[in-house]
Amino acid sequence: MAYQALYRVWRPQRFEDMIGQEVITRTLKNAITTNQISHAYLFAGPRGTGKTSAAKIFAKAINCHHQTDGEPCNECETCKAITAGTLNDVIEIDAASNNGVEEIRDIRDKVKYAPTVADYKVYIIDEVHMLSTGAFNALLKTLEEPPANVIFILATTEPHKIPATIISRTQRFDFKRIAASDSYNRMIYILDQKGVIYDEQAVKVIAKAAEGGMRDALSILDQALSFGDNEITLDNALLVTGSVTHELLATYVQQVLGGDTKAALATLQSVLEAGKDAERFTEDLISYARDLLLYQQAPQLVEEAEMGSVSDDFQQLAKQTPAQTMYAMINELNAIQQQMRFTTHPDVYLEILTIKLAEIGRQKGATPTAAPAAPNAAAATPSAPAASSSALTALQHEVDQLKSTVKQLEQTPVAAKPAAKPRVTKKAPAKEVNLAKIYPVLGAATREKLNQLQEVWPDVLDSLSITQRAVMKVSQPVAAADSGVIVAFDYAFLYQRATSDHELTDALENGLDRMIGTALPVVFVPKEDWPVIRKNYLTAHKDELQNNHAGDAEQPAKPAANPVVTKAEELFGKDVVDVKND
Ligand SMILES: [Zn+2]
């Protein structure tokens, strides 16, 4: 006999067998025993939560002459025929494939005839939101004048797409996502019945990955079974679900929180090389970080969700990481997740993410490895809020310091700046912006050259290695001449990284050589400093610019344009120029 998918074989045949929808099944059974049956139902909810199973059980229960407490007997001819899908009076329609008006007109024509065998004719319309407007109108007419002994069960994953006029004529049930522990228990039951060997941890991984859908859980279980020669191992479960193990996640989080960018990038690399999906990894990281936060407040909730398996690593991290850091991390993860939707290179975003997270780890001074918790304090949870409030004070202090530094910077010429960039972190102070390289480029810069560079820039970046691209992703050319190009960075720490990376500079120049035929020298600047740099340049070279202008005999008749402004406009466009003439 051909292999039958688990979700088919183990499809619930009684309300009692349904997982995680107790309120709905109780209400339906009650309706049957008290004979208060509505002529139209709407079953709404995520996929794989039991909507069509409930519909078929309901169809059986109202037609079964041996029903007890609202449950079908599953033994009589009627029950068996409905289970097999051979009873003409129970009609299943998949609106996703039959969305034509004709199909519904057909219903309207046939609905007039009384059921032939059963007591009730039951139409089960799956994915009903897919019906065309015409079909909805036809359906509405039928629902407005429902014939006796005909019941409609409309199932949908997207109830908001169904016209209100239809919804108002139905009794609505909202199916919930199934709790991981519920689908875990169901899978364990099935595996025990089948006599399959399994690793409990593996089944937990599958239960979590199914995200509330029982059918998905069983499909994944099927795949893991086919991989593992009738055995469910953790490795296979991780492979099939694309999940990352908690150990790997813990290692990665420890590394970024410890500010160890290099190690974290290496871990990321091995995660990606193992074929894990970048979006899945981000998803896993978000739920890991959320769990850490939650664990600080309500450990028992996490214990429950994790089905009792909270690792030592996880507990340590939860104890040592200030809540503030976790929030910053989650914000960063959410932002990256949004951006990843629009890219064909999600891996690159993960590299940037890693660099940013490690930066957060360094800034917040959250270094789990440097500050091991006292073993005796292990059982106590109150340490977490205390830690976070002291971290908050420290953070507030840092922010105040930063603010005054920024103020200073705004009033100080760029060249004098580096010493002012203070001990925000313990890393080396920011490198001095190299004006000796920048000014000559500015002197010869043209708008035309800049446009050319901006156009080819994405292609130049494509020629870099993944790690290099991660650094350069948030950069763009801001000025260009035949003698060089100035590239600005959104983030100061990426600017620093780029500046100290000579291989990167070489790779960029090679890329430029390929794209525009010249290996233009590349100079980096932090974007936040850029307005000050160009303004200082224009001020410093005002006389020079004016002299050049004076020597130009071509335009004496025109109202004298400010040559500094002209130069600035040429460089940066009209929108950004504000040069004071003192
Ligand atoms: Zn029966």
C-alpha cells in the first residue's frame, strides 16, 4: 500500500480527537445534542488548525443516527461514506480552485433538491475568501433564502476578505493556533502508536517550527521520518525545519553581547554554511531574545513554552544581560527583518546585523563572559531588575556624555575633532578624518563624476566578498573627481572598520577599475561628519575659489555669482549649500 501522509492517516474523526480547539468543539457538540443547528457557519483561522476536520466531523455528527454527546459513531454507513468522501450529500468545494460563478450557480440549482441519503445536505467551501465577487453574490442569494436541511460551512484563513453581508449570515468560529505543547503531545501519541523511535528534543523542535499548525507539524514529522529511516533524530529535525539549535543561538548571542564581532561572524558563517535560512535565523534570534527578556520577568512562562527544557547557557545569559540591551537587540533585529524582505542577499544583512549587535554588546558593557554570575545566586531571579536599573543609570550617564560631546563637535572644526570623541567604549579612539586626501578630491570634484560613481556603486559592491559587502552596504559616494572618490558611512563604527581594512580598499579600487576603467583611490568619511567637512573646505578655499573666478573673463555681465556657492552647487547640488560670507 502506498505511503499515506501522517496528517491524512491521523486526521481527527471525532471532536474529542481535535487538538487545541476545546471551546469550539464543545459549542458544536452542544449545538448537535440540543438540536440548535444553524444553517451557515464560518470557520476562520490559520492553516492547519482543524477547520475542515471540524467541518467533516460536524457533517457526520448531524447525519449519524448513532451519535452520542454530539460525536459521530464513525461506524455506520453514513459516517464511513462521509469519511471516505463518497456521500453525495456532503459536498466539499475548494474555492481556491473553483472560484467561478458557475460553481456557485450550480450549488444554487442543486441546493433545491432534498438530500438523497442523509438527513442534511452539507456544503463545505474551503478557502471561501477566494470566491469571485459574482460568486459571492450568488452565494449570498442562497444564504438569504436557505432551503430546509441544507447547511453551509465556510472555511477561511482570511476572514477579512469575505463580504460583511456573508459574514452576518453565518455563525462564526475562530480557530486558534495550536500551542506547541499540544502539538508536541499529539505527535508523541502518534509516534508511540506507530512504534517509531524518537528524540523528545527533536519532536519539540518540530512542534515549535510548525507555528501553531497541526497539519504543518505532521508534515514536518513526515519529512523527518523519511530522512531518518523511521527514526526521529534531533539532527534531522533541525535539518528539516531549518532551525538553529539553541546551543548555536546561545553561542552567537554570547559572542555579540560580549562584543566579539569576529567570533560572532564566524558562528554566523557556519550557520549559513550549514544551509540555514537567513530569515529563519533572524526569526529564531528574535524569539530567543524575547525569551531571554521574558525569562527575567516570568521564568515559568518560558519553561512552559520550551516544554521544560531551558538550558544552562540560556539561564546564564538571562541573568547577566540587562533588559535594556535585550530591547536594543530586538529593535535591531526587527529593523533588519524588515529590510531583508526587500533584498536578494539576506546573508549580507545578517553580517551587518552581527556587527551592529556586537556594537550594542560593547556599548552596553554587557559582557557575559567577563562577569560570571555567582553560582549561589543561581536560583534567585531578582538580580535581573537590579542589574538593568544600574545599567540604565550607566547608560543615561553615557548618553549625557555623548550629548555634550556632540555639542562640542558642532562648534569645533573637523581637524580638531578626534581627541574629542571620548570613551564611549573602550575601543581605540576614532581615526582622524584624512583631510589631506579629502581636500584634493573636493577641489577637482564634479557633479557629473559623482553621478557616474553613484550609478555604478551597487555593481562595485557586488564584486566584494560577503564580509566586505556587509561593511560597505550602508555606504555611498558623496563626492568624486577623476583623482578619487569620497565615500560616506551611515555608521561611525563601520567607517572605522573600513578605514583600517586595506584589503577592502584594494577590492573597491579593483571593482572601480572594472566598472569605470580607472582604479580610483577611495577615501572614507563618517556621514555625520560630512556636512562639516565640506563646509570647512569651502570656507578654507574661499579665497582660492574667488581668485579663480576673478581670472575668468567670460562672464562679467552677469550678476556676480558667489563662486563658493557655485562650487558647492557643482559638488553637492543646490539643496545643501549654505556658506556664510564673513
Ligand atoms: Zn455514524
